[in-house]
Amino acid sequence: MNWMELAWPMLASASLIVALAHAVIWIARPGQRVHLALSFAAASVAALALLELASYAARLPAEIATYLRWMHLPITVMVVSLLYILHRWFGLGSVRIAYGAAALRLLALAVNFLVGDNLNFLAVTDVGRSVWFGVPVSHPIGVTNPAVALGQLSNVLVLVYIGQTILHAVRQPRPDRRAALIVAGSWFVLMGIMVASAVLMVFGLPRPPLVAASGFLLVVVTTSYCLVSELIRSQRMVMELQESELRRLRSEQEVATERACLAHMSRVTTLGELSGSLVHELNQPLAAILSNAQAAQRLLRRDAVDVSEIQEIVADIIDNDRRASEVIGRMRGFLRKETYAHAPVAVNEIVSDCVRMMRSELHDQRVTLELDLAEDVPACMGDRVQLQQVLVNLIMNGCDAMQSSTAAAVLGIRTRPWQGGARVEVTDAGSGIPEGRQEQIFSPFETTKASGLGMGLAVCRTIIRAHGGTIEAENVLPKGARVSFNLPPQG
């Protein structure tokens, strides 16, 4: 056994390993067909290595002609596969030239099996022998097949396509430039060796071994190296993108948490401003409960107890207790900090709840409330407490805007359907918004009130935007301002 009988099977084995590895990658990532093409090319190198080894040991002209004929099949598969890889991976050369090279190579393959002994010879008449590094090697001698020009023309087009790829690769970003130059450069060297080998064969000169199989294996290995490097780089980029996305999601969660805390603080501040009204709101049912209880005590001290009067007093106590419980329940819900999922809410019910909550405040500030609630306002998706917060803030702003006004203080609340959703308008009869600040008042720490913090309307805009809606402010004639917000339809 000589060194060639060891080296060529090793070349074939290495090629099959590369073919199997890229076939597995393609199975895992079916969209990356370049790995499938490289798997075909590597398997073809294995077949070529074995056929080439057999041709070097051939003794008869017919035998070496047959081996040479079948060698063109894996060569064609390799050329077409590697052209596909270059085009799909880099796409820097002319598509027409690539198609022309592939078509000529397929035509040459057909001629290889139809005309003469093979593409290189019409007839192989003799077998020449030469010695390379101590090993005798056979080579064909015979009548040249004119159709061999098809294969050489295909090789020339491949060289042109590779040259275009190299020239355009110089202007590419560094990772793409490096891969293109390595793959296309090794291809260029191989095609030059193939053309020289074909010329030697046509003139009956012995060509050296380690040309076809080893040359193609070099191209396959360099291409495989660049493809795997690109795969690892893209996988690393995917991991970095995933980490970036996780950081973004964490940041969004933190912003959402801070926004919820800010909204909660705003509700607490608003409730603090309403504390006087709350005391008045609770004093009425509690005083009525006390009065009814004392009356019941007096009736019970009498000898003759009127049961019907006692029942009426107990019923009054229960009603006033429920009224106080409703006030406390509304305040407790308004103060909650938990975040709830959006659910269908009736906009008119929210307006009615806020009016009941603000009734004493409106009375104390001598504000006349005008309600215009359309009956056909559809339900919207939202957080009930957050929408209450928006409306309470707008009502309080309207009341504050009319404190210094000498005209009648009239606050209007209007609801209307809006593009499948709902629109709520709060209009006051105050001095209006300074010209040019209709949008600025929604910015944090912007306020038109001497004692304001400038956070109320900013929180309102944040809440409405989180609901997918919009909020805007405008002046109305003859005087006053209107703040409106729109909510998208349910679903």
C-alpha cells in the first residue's frame, strides 16, 4: 500500500464528514439552503476522490475512460453547488454569468455521456504511466473531444463570476469582505488549476495527483469554515438581540411600575384635596344614623312601643349605612395601587360615579354641573379606577379655573360615541388656556395654577395613551376651556 492509497480515502472520509455536518445544520435550519448545497458539494468531493484514485491505478484504456467519464458527474455537482453558494451567500456577481456557467457545465455533462468516450476524449487509445513521489500513476492518451471547450468555457465564466465577487467584496463591510475573499479566492485558484489540468490531459501530458479531489476539498473546507463562522456570528448576534430585548422589556416594566406609582401618588394627592368634601359626604349619613338610633332609644323607653316606627327607623339606618359604605368603597377603590387588566367599562357609569364622588366639592365651590350623557355611548376597554382618576382630575381643574371668575360657574360634562369608541368632554367657564400652551399643559411640571405641581394632566395623558386613546385641550367661546379624551372601541 502506497501513500496515495492512504491519502485519497482519507480525503473522501473528511469530505463525507463535512457533508454530514452541513446536512445536519440544514435539517435544523431548513431555510439556510447554502448548507444543503455545501453538503452536496462535499459528498461529490468524496466520490471524486475515489474515482480519481481508481483512475490512477487503471491499466486499460476503456477502464480509465470510464472512470474519467463518471468523474465529470461529481465535478458538475460541485460547480453548480458552489455557484449557488456564492450567489445565495454573497450575491455580488452577475446572475446571468452564474446561470450561463451552470448551463454550460450541465450541457458539458450531457455531451460527456453522449459523445465519445467522455468530455475530454473522443477515444482513449492508450494509458500512459508516470511516477509521482515514488508512486506510479496512470493518465489517458487519445483523440481530443472538441466538446471539451464547453467545460472550459464554463470554467472561464466561473472565473469571471468569481472575479466580480472579489472586486465587489472589497467594498463590503469587514466580516462579509473577509468571507467573500477567502471563499472566492480559493475558488479562483481551484478553477485555474482545473483549466491547467484539462490542458495537460488534452495534450496527453501526465497531470500531477492532488489536483481535483484535494483542490475541491480545499474549497469545500474553506467555504465550510466561513459558513460555520458566519453561523456562530449570527447566533451570537441573535443572543445579543435577545438579551437586548430582555433589557428593553425590563426597562418597560420598570417604566410601567413607575408610571403606576406616579398615578397612585396623584390619586392620593387628589383625595387629599377632596378630604373636606369627603368629611361632609360621610357626615350626612353618619349624623342621620346617630339621629335615628337616638330616636329608636326614646321609642323603646316608652311603655307602648310602636313597632312600625321602629321598623322605619331601622330601615333609615340601613339606608344611611349603605350610603356611607358606598362613599368609603369609592374612596378605597380610588386609592388602590394594584394594577388590573383592562375590562369592558361603561363610560357613562364612570362619569356618574365621579359626579357622586365630587358632589360636595361642587356644592362647596358653588359650581353648577350640566350633564349631557348620550345613551348610545359604547362600552370601552379600560381600567375603571384610572379612568375615574382622569375624570376627577379634569373636574377639579375645571372648578379651580372658575374660582376667580365673576360669572356663573358652570361645568359641563358631555359623552358621545366616537369612531366606534367613546369621547368625553369637560368644559369650564373659566379664563381659558394661555394661547400656545394647549399642548404644553400636558407636559410634566407645567401648570397654570399658582399652587399646582403640574403633574395632574401629565398623568392623565399617560393613562389615556396607555388605553390607546388621545387627549387634547382647547379654548371655547365666549370664554373657558374644554379638555376632551377619546377611548378606542372595545376589542
